Amino acid sequence: MQNFPEIGPPWARWAPTNWGSRQHTPTAKAAALRYSRILAPLGFTYKRILGWGGNGMALLYSWQGQYGKLDVAIKVQLRGSDLTKERRSMMDICGTRHTVDVYDLPNEEEAIRIAREQVNENLDPRRMILMQYFPRGNIGMALQKVGDALPINEKKIPNRLLWQIFDCLYKMCIAMAFDQKSRPEVQAVTDPRLGDCGAMEGFTPRALRDPMFMWSTRLRGKTGFIPSEQFTEEWDYIPRVPLEMNPPAQVAGKYSWKTNLYQMGCIMGNLITTCMTFLPPKPTIIQNQRGTVRCTYGGYLLYPAYDWVDDALIGLVVACMNENPDHRPDFSALTRIIEQNVTAAWDDASWAEVVKFTDIMFKDPKPVPITNPANWENWLKDQLADLRADLFPEHYSEQKREEAAKLASQQKGQAVAAQRQQRWQQRPPGQPALPGGLRPQAQP
């Protein structure tokens, strides 16, 4: 029994990553200036803003460190809660494979002194996150490149490449689940190498019995990657926490490493369909050859339009998106199936296809030019001028200045004409109003 969703035409094409709304542009530029004043004396050369979100932003710097010159991505706080928790989460998994490297801030005491004396006494540079920079971007950017380079009927990522990305995502789950801790780590990410830990949360036995904490977890994560543990209808019948139910809830609040499997399935669905995740999630009831019935949110991948994907890969992705976490595959099954397919022999045709798509998706971009010259003060003045134009466009933008000058000229002309008209009306009888016999222009 298979109930396929009514997909028809693609419901949403993949769109470029949204780096933040326009109204936050002045805030982002101002923050970049503040942190650049702190980092410049420590050997960091500002390059550009990588992007910003709800609470933080990422900046690209060139750093001459003990290992030579390298590009560093620095994540800083814009508003909301600080990055201390995220930094701690990243340090916990730092050094494992398929996770980004995190660096320590050089000369921390000097950075604190500069921040307090020259920038803002409440600004703590220790809350910044210095991490490895990946110029090739993330999976979202790679899919955008595929969408721009190929027609719709050719947007089929080779199975060998899909298996390799699936293997990387799987090893991320291993790093988060078994990194010197007994509690699970839950994360919503879209990168093939883990670099965003803003949504990571550790669940201790005490936290699982805290009503405020458990209900707040339903609001966390990223749109399109919310697991069934957060939106299942079982929450409608839970007064406090799922663990207190008798019998315990099967899906609601049952967070574990298998929560990451669901999100891994969502990412693989993006790669297979080259589309955004199906929203709202649509459950599909499927039955295997053994007669076992399962409810999954990956049923749209069973649509005939995706029959070019390996059956084993489709089966794993659909199983990872099962509604009940207990019905998702375990590590032993995942390891066995992934190793069999990733290490299989390559043929010339599959190799050529993989090379074609890797050139499109992961080709090295052009090096980013350094935007600030050696004269730091002049560059800072130029940046401040641009910032004023963004903060006060009615006073500082070139177009606004031209409009204001034109309006002032018109107002001045109207005022002069009004004064002449008033003097003409108040002149003594027989006396000319203006020298030389001039008369005001006739009014329409």
C-alpha cells in the first residue's frame, strides 16, 4: 500500500540563500566596523561580510597566524543571546571528521583592552567564534549553481555523488552522538561539513522533565528541517512533558541521535529533487514486502519522477524520515549499507557524471579581494560615510542630497517670488516696485 503525494510540477524551486533582510543592513555594517577596529591591531585584515541572520553575522578576515596566512570566518553577535553556548557546542565536537575547525583568539587580553577602551566597554571579544572558512559555500549554494547551470530535465545529481554526501552527513551524526558525552546532541544543519551549531541542544535527563524547556524546543530549528518529534499531533494531548504520559509518547519530544537522521533525510531530499523541502510535511503510509506498515514524511521521494535514484538510497532516505524515531534505521544498518555502496567499483560513465557535477557544485571560486587598503584610517572614513548613508538616507545618500538641493532651490525661488509680489502690492501709488522698472511676473 503506497499513497503518493500529489506532486505534479515542482512545488518550489531552490532559491538563493537569504542573507538577511534589507532593514538590518546598517546594523550589520556597523557591527563589522566595531569588530574590525578590534581585530585589525591583532593581525586580521577585513575582507567582506559573508552574511547575517536573526541574531548573528559572519565576517571574512585574512589572518597571519602561527600556521601562516589563512582566511578565517568569524561569527559575531548582532542581537539576542550571545554565542557562548554555540561556541561551547562547537568546541565539544571540534577535531572530529566532517566538522569545522575552531581557532582561539590570539592575544585575548589585548583584544579585550581595545574593545573596552576604543569601541564599547560592554563588547566582549571572547564571545566571537573564529572558525575555518570554506570558500565553496554550503549545499544550498551548490544546488543554486546546479539550478543556474542545467535545464530541469538534467538536474539529476549522480548516485555516486549522492552516496558520498550521504556518507558525510551520516558521519556528522556519529560525531554529534558519540563525542565524549552520553547525552544526545540534536542539530538542524544544511552543510555537508558541520559548521553551524546555533540550533544544537543537549538533552539531559533533567531537561527532559522540564515542561518549560520541552515546550520551548518545539519552536527551535530551521524551516523545512523540523523533525516530527516537534510537530506531531501527540503534543495536543500532553499537559506537561512527554515522559510523564502513561504510556509514554511514541513521537513527541523523543529527541535522540535519530532526530538528526530525520534532518539528514530532509537534506538528501533537497539533493534528489533539487527543490526545497515539501511544506507542510505530508505523511505517507507505506508497506514493505514483509507487510510492515510505516508512516513517513519522505513518501514524495517514491514518486516515479525519481526512479533514477538507487533503490537502496531512496529506501534509506525514506526510512530516515519515518515519523516514529524507533522506526528509523540504526547505526549498524546504516553503516553496512553505506559502506557497500560508497566503496563499490567505479565505471567510466559514473565517474564522468560525478566530475561534471562536482565542477558545477564545488568548483573553487575566485579569490576574494581585500577591500581595505593599507591606509586603515582612509578606509574607515569611507566605510563610515557609507554607513551614514545607510542609517540616514534622507541626509547622506547622493540621490537624497540632489533631491534636497533641487527642492531647496525651488523653495528659495518661490520665496523670492512671494516677496516681490508682496512688495508690488504694498508699493506707494505711482512708484515702481523694483529698480529699473522691473515688474514681477504675471501670476497664472
